[in-house]
Amino acid sequence: MVVANAVRMAHQFILPRLANARTVVDATAGNGNDTLFLAENTPDATTVFAFDIQQQGLSKTETLLTGRNLRHKVRLILDSHSHLNKYLHQQLDAVMFNLGYLPGSDHKLSTNPATTIEAAHQALQLLNIGGVMTIAVYPGYEHGRLECQAVYEYLAILNQKVFSVACWSMVNQKNNPPLLYVIEKIRSEPLEGITSLKD
Ligand SMILES: C[S@@+](CC[C@H](N)C(=O)[O-])C[C@H]1O[C@@H](n2cnc3c(N)ncnc32)[C@H](O)[C@@H]1O
């Protein structure tokens, strides 16, 4: 395997979960590369939910999917991932977050810690046993560093009997390269297995 970067590693961690997946989520569709990855590697009956707050991103994603004849598998949702539970009530097999901003677009439309954690919290409550969530974070600039810290603090207190949480990173790259958090649900426990955001 060629070790490359956090985004490619996210695909490696998610891939084994996709062959039998029914519902998967790209929480940050952006240019559509991760949505395409999910659509390409799941059965035809799988539904991919792809969120973004920018129509520009969803349009690019739609074009990419249409070109590969995969548009029918994907629900494109122009809304914040923090409203995930407005659209999803079923169990989830895989969830991907690729935080930050859309390259070439307004940096103010970056993900932010509060909505990211709210979305991750909602998605974790729907994750199947054996389901995986990945969160790629970008600590190389100030906003990304703060978001990375907030995500870490949220994940570090998840109940270890319910979730296995790991962090992958390159160790010999300069300038704080992206990190990847990988969360697997390992056991079914009632929702109290997840620390409440209000605690
Ligand atoms: C780094 S890009 C994602 C890259 C994308 N996964 C790809 O494959 O090209 C991050 C995206 O998150 C989106 N975003 C920011 N805040 C969001 C939110 N609250 N809900 C959903 N998407 C959001 C941005 O608009 C941007 O397109």
C-alpha cells in the first residue's frame, strides 16, 4: 500500500465497510470526490447522503456522479451536516467528514467546530455496529487547528466500550499535516454510551 495522506487513508479505512452497506454519508461533499468514492464502492441499492452548505460544491458533485452514471444512488442535500437527523433516521454503515474549506472558494464557508461536533454526535448515534466514521482534519492553519482540537476533545471522551477511536497521521511531514480520526462502533449499547453534548 502506498501511504499517502489522510484523505486516501480515510478511503482505506472505509472501503471494507462498503460491500454490504445500505446507507452511507458524505458529511462534506465539496468537489464530490468522497461522494464518488462511496457511490462507486457500494452496491447499487445503497443510498449515499451527501451534505454541503454550498450549491457550488453540490453542483460539482452532481456533475461528477452523472458522468459516472451514479447520480441515482446519491441524495444531495444543501444543508448543514448539523441537521443530519432531519434527513436520516436509519442505521448508517459509514460516515465521512473531510473538514475545512472547498479549495478555491470562500474560506469563511469552512466547517466549524460546533456544527462539526453536533453532526458527528448525531451520526454516531445512528452508526451500525461495525460501522466506521472518518474525520479528516487540517491543523496546518489556525481555524483548522482549533477545529482539530475541538474534535479531539469530543472524541477522547467517547465511551471506549462502545467506540474504538484512533488517530492516523504522518510523522515526518512539516507544517502540521492533516490528521485522520477513525471511529468504529464496536458494541451496541444504549445511547447513554455516548457522552451527551450537554454534559
Ligand atoms: C474540504 S471540503 C470537502 C472535500 C470533499 N469531500 C471532496 O471530496 O472534494 C469541505 C466542505 O465542507 C463544506 N461545509 C462547510 N461547513 C459545512 C456544514 N456545516 N455542513 C456541510 N458541509 C459543510 C464546505 O462547503 C466544503 O465544501
